[in-house]
Amino acid sequence: MACGFRRSIACQLSRVLDLPPENLIKSISAVPISRKEEVADFQLSVDSLLGNNDYSRPDIQVQATQLAEKLKCDTVVTEISTGQGTVNFKINRELLTKIMSRKKFNHFRTITVLKQVIEDGSKYGLKSELFSGLPQKKIVVEFSSPNVAKKFHVGHLRSTIIGNFIANLKEALGHQVTRINYLGDWGMQFGLLGTGFQLFGYEEKLQSNPLQHLFEVYVQVNKEAAEDKSVAKSAHDFFQRLELGDMQALALWQKFRDLSVEEYIRIYKRLGVHFDEYSGESFYREKSQEVLKLLDSKGLLQKTIKGTAVVDLSGNGDPSSVCTVMRSDGTSLYATRDLAAAIDRMDKYNFDTMIYVTDKGQKRHFQQVFQMLQIMGYDWAKRCQHVPFGVVQGMRTRRGDVTFLEDVLNEIRLRMLQNMASIKTTKELENPQETAERVGLAALIIQDFRGSLLSDYQFSWDRVFQSRGDTGVFLQYTHARLHSLEESFGYGYLDDYNTACLQEPQSVSILQHLLRFDEVLYRSSQDLQPRHIVTYLLTLSHLAAVAHRTLPIKQSPPEVAGARLHLFRAVRSVLANGMKLLGITPVCRM
């Protein structure tokens, strides 16, 4: 992989800079492919060695020039130049199809990039020296977390696909990942829901469509409670009964929860998402009382005039830094239950990192929770991390505003089926609905992941389903077309090829790009942003489209055809690897 070239460059730099090669490898980056001009393959950021980022400083340019003058071309590097604060290296074009990979006993062997892609399979890019010495950690990822009885809306969809991506990436890097769906299954809404179901509920509707019926009941009882104080009081009384462990109230609550989880599991299966644990606020209704006692014993709990209990995070009475942890009637709150959940998870999983994936509106909530854990004496609170995301605007189905995630999935499948039916090149499919759903999900995920997760964005159905341009449909189409190419020409060619045949600019560009995959994975692992992988895969697909048009397999000499087919096979493999990390199931026909 790229690290073979990186190590060669690092060894030469090591002799000049008197630094261990290992200290230099992560400062050597692959240069992005340019469609307009031929570029260097790798570059060293001089500033990164000094820990700065000011490329405009004159002395940085002088240092870059002086360093470049001390370096020499060799059998690996054919050209050395300088850029803005960088030293650039161009790799010998005859060697570009080959890399150095370390085998046991410290021997090296030469192996083609293409063979490495096939040999490493789903691990290609992950065996890079960029990840060497990476400690294997226990990681908990909490994501999706819909509220039973409330809307399972597009915010939960974002949390679901982002959390799934983070968990996929961490698992690919060898970490032990626990995926938790922390349901909003406790709180005053269940007082309303219990009272509402007694007034407006139907057992048949609850059994046939629990999420829809519970939501309808919840909307109706909220309206009644706003107009009738006796309904509001009944709701309050019902929740108190729940908190006190009343068997009848708990039995009804348990039925709501069980039926809802069954529906969630079915919907998540359509998304290709699974969880190791379905937890929820209800699990911590008793343990939250222990948290309140612990806060009180440490002198951190303060009672207000209204009878509520708060924690002063400022230490000096600043009202803007106060977090409420108990209602006046003694019942727990969201923050209290989150404290109890975090403590319980540390006891249960002894995690190295715990990641919460929620919208950016909860940023302050998690800051307060982490701060409270620290002042309670839990040093591991520093291992807790909130990954926030922005708001999606304008997502509507043809029936109106999105209410449930299943509405989105059904809309995706319907629109994609219509799109596929209108395209003449669409092939006969064994299961067109499944293919439409997978392609549609790819379209949705790529639109969501193209920018920074923190950014709000305007959703557009039309843009999602464009077959041309930077879309998930284009990625799936490229994967299916490359798979079809392998099927058409069989695998016979793959045994008879010569990588020296891949000297055309289109081939070289793809080989250069394949070498960058480890670096892209490394960047995403550092900031947990999927956009790096998305941009890489879209560029790879565009390069493959150009190569597909200009590098024919049919009627080419066997070794040329074999080399090209091997190149396309490597592209498809890396494309599939990246898509799976993003949570996309690649299709082989469409």
C-alpha cells in the first residue's frame, strides 16, 4: 500500500532530519488526484514537523526549499519539488503498480497494488502503518435513541446512520464495539400516554400498528391535557404510579415498550442496522435515585424554593450553570437518568471511550452531564464524547411532513423503483424492491454524509436520486457496472495479466487514488467525519467511469485485458469496502 512508498520516503528524510522514520510517516500524505494536471504522488508538510499550520511564513518556504535540496532522487522517487510549505515527491511510474509489504522475519517482498487490494480484501487500507501501534479499545456507541410514542423522525434517522458509520469504522479498526439504542421509554410522556390510552386507545390498533397508534394517542391526549386540567392531573398521577412501581401501570407501559421495540427491530433491519443492546431511560429509574443520594452525600445537591433539586456546576451560584436533576415530587429527569446510565455502562463494559450521537441541540446537556460526572469523582468522564449533528430541513413525503422513519424508507423505495423503471438500461432483477431500497438508501446516506455532520442541510428528493453527479445512485451504478464487467469476461483473464501494461494516464490515476485509501480512512478515524470517505469514493467512481470508456477489455491482447480487468476488480473491491463502512449495501445489478 501507500505506506511502502511512505516508508521509503521517510527513510531518506530520516537520514537528513535525524529523526526516526516512524515519526515522519504520518507527516507524509498522498496528494489528491487532479483532473486538470499531473501532480506529485506524496508530499511532506514542513510545518507539521514543527507543529504549526502557517504555510505563508517566508521561513517555512525557505526550509522547504533547503530540505528539498538535501534530498536525492532514487529508484523509488524520480522527482522532488516544493509547494506551499511542502516538499513533493513523484514516484517512479514503473514502480507505481508495485508496493512494498512487510512479511514476517522482517523480509520484504514486492507485490502489485492490485494484488494487495485483492489479498487484503475488506482489510485493504486498514493494515497501513498509519494505524500501526493502534491500541485495541472497548468502545460504546449510543445512537438512534427514538422516543417511544413520539415521532420517530428524520433526526433519529441521522443519528442512526451516523452512529452506524462510527460503529462500523471502529469495528473495522479492530476495536471492541458495543452498539446501544437508548430509548426514550420513561418520563412524563408515559403519564400522558397511559392516561391517553385509557381514554382513546384501541387494543386492535395497538397490535396492528403500535408506533402509529401510540403517536395518535399521544397527540390527542396532549391536546386534551392543555384544555382540561383533570386530564393533566391524571397523567401526572399515572407517571407517579409508574415511578412507585404500580403493577397495573407498569404492565401497560411494558406492553407499549415491547411492541414498539419489535417494530424498531423490523425497521432497523431494512436499514441494515443492528444493536447489541436495547436500553432505555426506564432501566435507570431506580439507579437515578442512587445518583441523587450520591450527589447529596457529596454536598452537590441543592434544593430550590420550588422544591426541585439542582447541581450548581459553576461553584459560585451562577444561575446559567445550574442543572436540574429532580422534580419537586421527587421523580427523576433526563439528566439524572443519563448520569445513572453512564455509571452503569462503565461498571458493565469498562469502556475506553463512550460516544453519544445526537443532534447539536443537546450539546449543552452532554456538557453538563460530563461535568457532573467529573465533580462526582469519575475521572473516566473525560472518555465520554458527544458527536453532534445538524438539522435536516425540507424532508417531506408525498403525504406531507415526515412522521416516522418507515415513511422515509417507503418513499425511498417507491421513488427508486419509478426511476429504475424509466431507465432503458435497467436489467431484469430477481428482487427489484430490495435493489430499489438499497440504491435509495445509498442515495440518502451519501447526500447526508457529503458535508460536515455539524452542518444543517436542505433535503432534496430530486437531488438524491440523480444518476449522474456526486450521488449514492452513481456509486451503486458504478459498482454494479464493474461487477457486470467481471461477469461478462469471466475470471480467466485474471490469471493472465501484466501490471506493466497499466501505464496509461487513466490507469495511473486510479492506482494513485487506490494508494490514498488508507489515508482517507485515517482522517475519518481521527475526526469521525464520513465526508472524507464519501469524497474519495465519488472520485474513484469518476476515475473508473473514464477508464471504462477509454480502456477496453474486449479485443485487447490477453495480458492487457487481464491487467485492465484486474484494475477494475480492485476498484470495485475498494468501492464496496468504503460503501459498507458508510452503512451502504453494494448492489451487483440495477
